[in-house]
Amino acid sequence: MQTIIEKDGDGYLAKVKDQPNLIAFAYSEKEAVQELKNVVEMIMDYHLEQINAERLN
């Protein structure tokens, strides 16, 4: 997974290349990357929950 970091106003955007919905903003590059990791974790957790719910049905 390739991360792209861009300056955006007073802060930074961290993005996952070729994944337009995986974006995080923070006031430092390090914080933006950490926030992006949190976003990716939340998305993965959501999808795992959906898979587990489907298995139970």
C-alpha cells in the first residue's frame, strides 16, 4: 500500500494511492500518516464485521 502525503493549507493530507476514499488530514506529516492508518484499520474492521455477519446468516 503506497502512501501519498501532500501539503494542504495549514496541514497535510495522507492518501492511499489508487484508493480515493482513504484520506486523512492532520497538522503534521507524522500525524496525517497515523490518522490514515486509523482510517484503514476502521475500514478493515468494518469489512470483517460484514463478512462475519454474512456467515452467521
